Amino acid sequence: MKMRSISGPGIFKGIFLFLILHFFFFVPGAVDAGFGVTPPYFQNSELTRNSVYEQKILLVRSRPDFDLLAEIEVDVPGADEWITIEPGKEVLMPKDERMVSIVVSILVPDKADFGDYRGNIRIRTSPVHDEDRGGGAVSIALGARINVNLSVIDRVIREFEVRKVEILDFNEGRKVRWLEYPGKMIFNMALRNVGNVPVSPDKVEVDIYDSSGKKLLERTTHTNKIKRVPPFKTEEVFAELPSHLPPGSYRGKFRIYNDDKEVRSGELTFNIRPAGTIPGDSGYGFMGLSLWHKTTIVGPIIIAVTLIFSLILYFSKRSRLLFMKALSSWRSIYRYPIERVRRFVSLVFKGFGGRKLSRD
């Protein structure tokens, strides 16, 4: 087999490359030369007033031989005060740790001007301990820069993506006297907010079929207030839906809406268990009752409260008038019954032809 010969210039190039790599990664004191950030940008072009956006950024170094302090400075004209750094603008990179994460966040004020905001976030590093500055260590403080490119727009974007869906098994409903409490279906969703304001589904609807998916048995809609997901974040939320079906295996055809627009649909299988099978699942309370059953509870209460209030108002009015009349004059306390007696006696005398008694 013919071997390829290595020319003189090729040997020198190889030696030169080896020396560079050796200096950056193996020479003590050259650790700082391996410092960097990833990703090297903080950008969002769909912010609006009151938007909140955050991004995780890693501070990375090649050889963590000693404690390193990273000092962070924000320089974004017009938006400096909107941007915060967690855990702060001085971050310790401990010995033996190659990577440390920071979170860059922005909260756009309510009266922010619409437009573009550009600048950078500078990171400057230096050894924490004086003994790490000498002994051949690189004395020049090195660092990195994060480019910032933000835009605040005069438009509300209310959109989300559904990343995952799941229907958990649940207990069947229960009957207490004449009241029928349904079982509580928990419909889990992982939502990614791709808009610039908090958002949640307007409606989650499930058509429940038998296990074969041919016969429609029940249609149910969520009853709870679904948690809103902050802008540019992904979180798990859930919807609660009532079901009056008995134990068994079922197929659910679901639809998720945003502003009356169907965002996602599909099919899921689930099981309804006999009452008490799944610990902690007590089903629905009052909110799961039908309108008629709610009326049978609330109606009598409303009638009773209205009657009591009316009686109190009626009697309190008469009592108030009598009390105010009694307080109008101390003489009224005894003049009222005396006047009644005097009138009665006068009427008696008139009946017998007698003369009317004088008031004096």
C-alpha cells in the first residue's frame, strides 16, 4: 500500500495547531481564555406593554481551576431598567464547575414607547482570590458579550400551542338523596404561549364514546377557570369536566378552543372507575350539579331569606315610627293613652245625652 508522505510545511502547520490547542486547554493560567456564553443573544420581536420574557443563558469555561467572579453590565438604551439578571449582576463561578446559568428577564412597563431596543450585556470575569491572579495566570480580565435585540409592538398576540394532552382515569359520580353529583374528568394540557399576553383555552370540549368509538354517550364542557400561561412560557394546566357515565372504558374526542377557534383536536382513551377506587378523587361538589338540582337547593334558600328580610323590614319600620313618636315629647308617653280614655268617656256620655267633658 502506498503511503502519503508528509511535507515540511504540513509538519509545521500541525505543530503550530498543537501548540495553540495546548495553550488554550492545557496550560495553567490560561483558563480565562476558554470563557464564553451560550446562547450569545437575548432577543424578542413580539413584546408588548406589560409583557414578561425571560431566557436562560449559560456561562461556560473550559477549565474551572479556581473560583471566578463574573460581573454583568446591561447596556440597552431606553430599556436598561426593564432588564434584570438572576441571581444578580455579580455571579460566582465556583471551582470545579464548568457551567453556571443565569436568567435574563425583561418586564415591559405599562407606558413603554413602541419601537426597537438594541444593545448588549457585557460579562467581565476575574479570579476571586488574589493568589489565583499570579503564578503565570492570565492577568487580563476576559469576558463575553450578549447581543440584545428587542421590539415592543402595538399589537396583542393571544396564541398558544398544545404540546401534550392527557385524560386521567377518574371515579364515577355519586348520588346523595335526590342530588346526582357527576364524576370529575381531569384533562391535562401542556401549553406553550407563543403570544405576548397571558393566555388559556376558552373552551375544552369532550365527546365521550363507547370503547369502539362508534356510539356517542355524552358531551361535556369544562367548568373550571383554566390557569393562564405567561407569555413565551410552557406550563401544564388542566380542565375539569363533569361526566355522569358509569364505570367502564371509553374513548374521548376532544376539542380545544382559543377565541372560538379550534386549536387542537384528537382522541384519547380513559377509564371511569367505581366510586372510591381512586384515592383523593371525590368528584364534583355543588358546581357539578345540573341546573335543576342547583335550583332545588338554592331556590328554597332564596325564598326563605327573602321572606325573613321582608318581615324584618316591615316590623322594623313600624317599630321605628313608634319609637320616633315616643321620643318626640316626654308628654307623648302618657298623653296618648289618656287621650284614648278621654275620647271613650266622651262617646259614652254622648250616648246618654250627657255633656262632653272638658279637656281642662
